[in-house]
Amino acid sequence: QVQLVESGGGLVQPGGSLRLSCAASGIIFSIYDMGWYRQAPGKQRELVAAIGSGGNTNYADSVKGRFTISRDNAKNTVNLQMNSLKPEDTGAYYCNADILSSPWRRNAYWGQGTQVTVSS
């Protein structure tokens, strides 16, 4: 059974920083794209940042220049460094990964979510 476990959320003042981490565990043959999504109250879940197995990255326009996504393929982890945080960054952040867990089973998995609150 593949699991994604996130950590690192919390309360931070505007302009502050947080680092989110996500670790995949279980039987894993390969991990393709990994990413972070967020969902604010009353809004749809949206892509924040994604990274391919080769390191290519994609960011939402609203976070470009402030957030950095990275991954460690040896440890099956993905991180999101968030700087210059704004109140509009508040929401539940979810880790997502496209994982091959057997030669014939490839699925998208989600973490349980971690709350980020940006407020003074």
C-alpha cells in the first residue's frame, strides 16, 4: 500500500517562510510527476507546483518567484519551500504523486493534507 505523508504546515505571518515535505512509502517501482496542490475554503483545489522525475518544474503564476519545489528521488520525497508568504496562500496543501507500484499498476496518490495559514 503506497502512502504519502506530509509535514511542515503551520501558522506564519505575511512575508514569512515555511517548508513543506512529503514522503512516499510502500512498494514503489518508480515515481513520475510529484506535486503540491492547495485548497482554500470555498474554492477548488489548484496546482501550486509540480516536478517531473527529471527535475523539470511547473509553477502556478501566483507563486512564481516565491515558491520552489524540489525532490529527492533516492528518498522518494518532494519538498516545497515557500517564501514571502501572503494571506492568499492560506489553505490546505496536498502532496500528489504519480506512482508505479507494480509493473502493471500506476496510480495517482494523495497525501492527507497539511494546513498553511498566513495571518498577522
